[in-house]
Amino acid sequence: MKSFIIAWKDFKIRFTDRKGFFMMIFFPVILTAILGSALSGVMGETSLPKTTIGIVQTGNDPLAAVLIKDVLKGKDLKDIVSVKQVDSEKQLKTFLRDEKIDAGIVIPSNWSQDLQNGQLKQVKLLVDPGKELKGSIVNTILQSFVNRVVTVSTSTKTVITHSAQILSPNDLKGLTGQLINSLQKAANEPYKSVQNSTIGKRMVSGMQYYAAAMAAMFLLFNVLNGTKSFINERDTETLARLMSTPTRKLSILVGKFLGNLYFAIAQLGIFITVTSLLFKVNWGENLMQTILIGFCYAISVSGLAMLFAAFIKNEKTADTAGGLGIQIFSLLGGSMVPIMIFPKALQTVSNIAPNKWALSSFTEIMAGTTWSDLSLPITVLLTISILSITIGTWRLQVK
Amino acid sequence: MLEVSKVRKSFGKTEVVKGVTFSVERGEAFGLLGPNGAGKSTTISMICGLLPFNEGDITVDGYSVKNNPMEIKKRIGVVPQDIALYPTMSAMDNLLFWGKMYGLSRKNALNRAYEVLDIVGLRDRAKDKIETFSGGMKRRINIGAALMHRPQILIMDEPTVGIDPQSRNHILETVKQLNKEGMTIIYTSHYMEEVEFLCERIGIIDHGEVIAVGTKEDLINRLSGGTVIKMEIGHYNKSLVEELNTLPFVEKIVTKDDERELEIFVNSSHQALGELVSTAVKNNVEVSTIQVQEPNLETLFLQLTGRSLRD
């Protein structure tokens, strides 16, 4: 019972400390935003490049309107394509040269007038040779549209021509209407015969990675803060005063451990909530997995605080050793740059860093993983916890 | 109530407490007087069960510190020398915390905290953080924390170090009042006047040994020389000191402050003054000031140890 009183006291002291709150909660959120945005490329996130297309349209051809309104400005392409209406081919070329647009399309007047014969007038596509990818994207979009239009037109014409030989004019009229309706409906409906599914893990975005990395790194600060809390209690005689009350040493030690654990859990909980809401970070489909790994990691950092408190005598040493240790472990554990870019040997060495296990587990959960895949990191984190708590408690009780 | 019997404590090869023995009766105010490093705090730490000792025994209400430390801890309230409070917590939160650590329920702790704030005169500052308090106010809350569980014995280890006279007076009056209400007090200090004001019996401790125990009157009566004459001289003269030592009324001479101040223990001040001055003149030594000091604990300590309480 007294352990909980001590733990709550420690939690309140740390939670109401503005400097500590800024350092432990606000700062990691800011760093996540900066690193997640700036270093997203490192994570291999790919998407089609945004492309601006200039269009010269002469007259009011209905097919041209469909191409611009329904295709280029349509919902599927609106995120990557922006359309700029241009007055003349000459101006289009100027825009292209000045890099105001990435590609240009010149639609001839009465573009679709020969469509009943299965033909379209030629569209001119102007591309910047320095923007080959963007040019090829526009070419593909345009080619695909033209092919579809010509195919539908040709098939309709063939059906109607043959039907005219055997059907009465009235029946032919009905068939024509029916055919047009069916083709329109088929063209507008999504493909239902193909089921979309993914194989393998989801890709973790830069923002996701650095959210997990900052969580792992800043929870590590609880080792330093927990150690300092012990030392501070010793230096200010409050530990002596605690020991002059009818409270067992073990209760005091458990209280100090729990206080640190409460804060680490609260810190992680707030961080996950804030990053989810502000940056839409998806911490994974299985919340229980995230909670369990977070809990195991929080226990291990609180245990390590006890271990260090048992061996470090003053705050200055704790600051020096702790600051350096956190930097090394953060680097080694992948909180600064992803472990995957490390050489193999360094990747093996990184296994000594508890934050590495937490970080890799968080990213695994984000990508979608199984409970059995998490058994190793859970075992490692709990082993660190048990060893550090046992050695720390023993040593502190003897001291 | 409290028995300290032949207690010895060593740190490595250094023995810091050498067979300390004294007892304190229920309701008594007992002072432990000695200079810094005399062994007062170590003795207090052993009574509180914070430090193990090598030999002897300490009992409170018949419970031994060695065998029943928890029973003893329930009965005593300790006011440490340093401010043992949480500076970023309010006075009230500190008191509640310490009350709960002594086993009070939240409700009882809350009621008692208000009483304690009244005792130490800081009720209006209950919600303020300790870090905003003056040194004196911190000391008062430091005492208050030890009163939360209504201890039978209040042990105070130099509770007035480094505070202003007003706060010191408030603390001394508070302790005096608590003692009047029946609380047993053990008060350590190197301020003779505090111990004289508060305590009925006094133990004088130096170099880890209790060198005298008794009431103030008992102790002063033990002075072999009844009076101390402080004589400030122009320069030190060895033959002067030797000649003064041969005078029949001189018991002892202690030289201080670059040997320009002599503290001369005499058994008759009336006869001594004239003789001392004439002896100095005879030895060509100028006397700057001469002062007769009534016998007190400081005098006793000086005579017993050859040094001042504040050395």
C-alpha cells in the first residue's frame, strides 16, 4: 500500500514538472513531426509524381470535355494531375520551356467527328525530355483513353451495321438505345470480377517509423530520470526520512520503481494518442500488441533505472553517463536512423539496446505481425526487466 | 522511555561513537549538545534505526532498535538536519504524504495536516509549493511533517541551522509548547542557548563520547573554575602565560584567536582581575580588553574539551 503512495507521489512530481513535461512529452512529438516529414524518403515510400498538364482545346468537342472533366480531373487522378487550360500551342510550348507545366496536350477541333467511323483526329502530346516519367504517365493516360473510346465506337458500329440487315427500323432503334445504355453502364461500373487483396506486410511510413523511434528513445530517458529521482531522494534526505517511517525498504524501492513505471506508461499513452490524432500515425491494427510491447518496455526502462540508481552515486555522474548512454543506445537502437541501413555486424550489436526491441516490435505491429513473432522481443524485454530489478533491488537494499 | 546503552559505531577503522550512554524519561526535554562532528547526528540516526551500530543497545518503550525497529519508528518523529521535503509539492501535499507514510488514512491525514499547519503557523500557505518558502518556513514544515502521526518522542537534529532569528524563536516556542503538552523531546544542537532554553537535562557530547549528563545547574556546578575571564592582549607572550598559570586562583588557561585572546578559568574573579592585569603589565604585554563571563554550558564545554562549541 505504501509503495503505491510513494509511486503516486513520484508520478505527480514528474507529471507536474513543466520542464520535464516539455522534455518527455512535447519534445518527442515535435521531433516526430520533423523527422517523420523530412526523412520519409528513407523509408522507401513511393508515389506517382504530381504532374501539371497544359491543354489547348479548340472548339467544344464533347469527347475533349469528357477527357478533361471525367478523366484528368476525375477522382482517380485528381491527387496527382492538375490541368491548366492554355490558349495556343505556342503558349503551351512556352509554358513547357518555362517548366510551368510538365506536359502539354493539343486537342484538335472536332476531335471526335470521325468517331462513327472508328477514328479520332490525332492529339498532339508535347513532353519535356527532362521529365520523362511524367511525360510517359500523361502518354499512358491519353493512350488508354483513346483506345477505350475507339474500341467502344468500333464494336458499337459493327453490331449496329450487322443488325440493320436483319432487324426492322423500330427494333434497330431499340437495340441501339439498349446497346448504348449497356456500354455506358459497363464503362462506369468498377471491376467486380477482380478481388483486391494484399500479400506480405504493409509498408511503414516515415512518420510511423519515427513516431515509434521517438517513443522508444524518449521512454529511454526514464532510465536517467528514474535514476536521478533515487539519487535526489538520497541527497535531499527524504530517503532517510522515508526510512525513519515505519515503512520497509522493499516497499520504498517498489514505490520508486512503480512511480517511474506509471510515468513511462502515461508518457507512451499520451504520445501514441497525440501522434495518432495529429499526424494520423497508424500504430497497427492490433492495439493489444502495441499495449503489451509498450508495457514490457516501460517495465524494462523502470527496472534499468533501479539498476543504475544502485551503482551511480551522484546526479552529475548520472547526467553524464545517462546522457551519453541514451545517445549511444538511441543510435544503436535505430531511433536516429533506421537499423536496416546499418552494416550486419552493427545490426547484431544493436540487440543489446532495449529500445531496439521496442522499436522493431512497434514497427512490426504497424506493418502487421503475429503474436508468435512478438514472443522474442517480449522475452528479451522481460528478461532485461527481471535482471535489472533483481540486481538493483538487492544492491539498493544492501546499501 | 529511551535508553541508549554503551552504543559504539565505527565507519571502517574510525570509531565515531564510543560507548554513548544516556536515558530520557517520558515527557522530558533532553538536549544533546556538542560541536559539529561530535557524533550527535550519528547517534540520532542510530536511535531512528537508520544506521546499524556495532555494540550496545537502544530501546524505546522497551522495544529494541535491533529487534523491533518498526515499533520504534511508529513512536518517534524525526526532524532531520536538512529540509527533507519535496520542494515542488505544496506544504499540504507534503504533510499528507508524510502522514500517510506513518499509516494515517487520507481523512485523518487531512485533519491532522490542518492542525499541524496551525501548530507551525503556516495554515495560510498550505497550498503553496515548498520551493516558494523562506528557509525558516521550510524548517517549520520540516518539523510539521514529523508531527503528523502525533509521535511520543520528537527527535530534532539541529532544526534551526541557517535560519533567521524570528523563525528560530517560533520553532523554539513551538517545541517548548509541544513538550509542555507531554511530548518527549530530544534536541541536538551546537547552540548552547537553544538547549538551555528548551531542555531540562543535557548531555554534552564530543568526539563520539558523552562527557557529561545532567541538569544545567548540575553541569555548571561541575566547573572546577567558577568564572572565565577573557583577556585580549596586544601580543602573545609565553612567559606571561607561564606566570599566569602559577597564580593560585587560576585553574586553566585556553589560548584562542592567534594566541591574542586568553580564556582564564579562575575560582575567584574579584581577586583575579587586578592580579591578571598587573601580571600582564609586568611582562610588558598590553591588555586591550578584559571581560568577566558568568559560568554557563559553553564555559563547561570549553573547560572539558579545551575548545568552543562552535569550533
